Amino acid sequence: MRRVLIGTGGGDCPGLNAVIRGVVKRASMEKEWEVIGSINSFDGILREPTEIVVLDEKAVSGIHFRGGTIIGTTNKGGPFAWPVKKSDGTWETADRSDEMIRKLGYMGVEAVINVGGDGSQRISQALFEKGLNIIGVPKTIDNDLPFTDFTFGYQTAVQIATEAVDKLVTTAASHNRILILEVMGRDAGWIALNSAIAGGAEVCLIPEIPYDIKKVVERLESRFSKGKGFANIVIAEGAMPVGGKPSIEEVDEVGYKNRKLRGAAARLSDELKAEGVKPDIRETVLGHLQRGGIPVAYDRILATQFGVKAFEMVMEKKYGEMVAYRHPNIVSIPLVDAIQKKKYVRLESDLVNTARGIGISLGD
Ligand code: F6P
């Protein structure tokens, strides 16, 4: 039996299960292959005893519409930075990558499929450079990975954020309020901009365009002066004022100092009040609701395509490459390219032009 191992790493994302199912279903057509899954990304391989599950057709039956990942995930540690607690209670990290590659050899694993975001794909590339047969599958709701038109999970997040805007519009109108919705988007404003257009917000603030609070106030005032008694604002968690920084909170988690983005909406609310904006202002932070639950059909399809392609890349020995979507094709690109940069909202893009064209202020 030939063996391929799959792991899901980083923050979860609607569609991960559809990828796993796509890999397993495609592999089952080639009789000599067995798919195994490592629990919580690479942790399952490194733990003693190992935490590995066999993924056959029965194991993946009906999982394509389930949120999360049946094999778990983690955004901490990994083979190059395994957290080790010191006697004084503080943490240090150990490089266990060689040990992990050796272990995969003993387990008879011929290739690894690593589903994850930019951090996970950097790990894929580093493992590839050490000789591991590895293929990457890109994943993030933020849609900020380059060389792929979309990542699965992103359309689901846009749908959830749009539904939130829809709801907030009605309550803003009833109370004559300004309602601010904070959505995910650490470095890129894809979810914010798309949900602002789809939901009909007046202002949308994204990390790519540091906002001038006076311009935001101007847009609100022009709306109020036309007799509209309410307004809706969508802000990405990574947005910042001109000359400022993203709103970040450092939290100690097991073996890891996590830099959480938190407070962009609250800060904006304070800034608006300081500018003398009169209507009541309320903030909603959508948070992890954007990452959980049922993937929309588009994401299930894209994720399934990624899974099938990833297994086919294993058969073709396209190691060191990552699956990508370049409309209308599913292609493969070198991992080394994929990890070089991020995909930001381009200010000269048609999407930005559309937002401006319907009167959305981007705070500039
Ligand atoms: O990268 C995806 C993402 O959803 C970001 O938008 C967000 O900042 C981050 O994950 C949250 O991660 P965590 O679940 O670790 O708080």
C-alpha cells in the first residue's frame, strides 16, 4: 500500500472537510493508495503515541458540508517551533522537523498534503527544502494568498458578513443610529469591501487604505444632510487611521504569544465621537462566526477541486508545489513563489472603483 498523509493547519475555514473528502475520494480510485490524517496539523505525527487516523471513503462520507475539520487544526507550534515548557514556567521552542521527517519515513508515508494559510505553507516550503515530498493546499477566509484567484472559505465569510450588514441596516434604520460592523481581514480588506458592497454600507475601512477620520465624518454628514437618519460602516479588523497602527492585543496562549487583532470598531467609534458625531453609535464584532459552519456551494466546489488536484499532484510527484485557482483552471505553482507576498485589495481595481461608484467612502 502507498501512503499519503493529509494535515490541516492554521485557523479553520469552511471547506476544509470538502478538501479532505476530495483527496480521499480521488485516491480511492487508485487502488494502491491509502490516505491517513494527522490530528491537529503536524502535531499528530510528533505526539507520542502518534495521533493518526485512517481516512477511507466511510470516514469522509457526508462531510463536504460540515464546517471545521474532522482532523483538527492548530495555529501554534509546528515541527520547527514545538513549544517546550521550561522549569521556570516560561516557554521555549524546539526544532523537531528532522525527527518528524524520519518518523514519516518509518510510517511509510510517501507524500504529505498540507492544507493551510501562509504560515502553514512557509512550513511546507521549509520541509520541502529538507527533502520531504510535500504539496500545499491554500486556505484562508481572508483570501489574501497570492497566485490563487480565491481561497475556499472566503465566499462563505463574505456571505456571513453580508447577512450581518443586512441585519444591521434594518436596526440602524429603526433607531437612527450609526452601526459599525468589524469583520475579519488581518492584512487585506477583501471580506470588508465585498460585504460593504453587497450589504449596502456607506463607509468601508480596510487595511490597504489608512483612513482619515475627517473623511469618514464628511461622508456621514453628507448622508445625514440628505435626510437619511442612519448609516452603516464595515471595518476590517486590520484597518488603521492615517499614521496609526492596527488595533492589536497581545495574549499569552500555551507556548505562544498571540497577536490578536481586536478593537478596530471600538476605536473608530471613539474617534467618531471625538469628532462630534451626534447620532448613537454601536459596534458589532462578527469574529469567528465568519469561520464556522456550513460552507456555501462555491466553497465546497472549490475545496473539492483543490482536494482532487492535490492528490493528482501527488501521483505526478509535483512536490514543492501548491494548488491554485486561476480562472477557469486549477493549476499548481511553486510553493516558494506562493509564500513571497500577500494578495491585497488593489486601489486601482474595478472592485474599489465599484465601491466608490456607489458612494462608499473608503476613508481617503
Ligand atoms: O487568518 C485568518 C483569520 O481569520 C484572520 O482574519 C484573523 O485575524 C485570525 O484568523 C484569527 O485567528 P485566531 O482564531 O487565532 O484568533
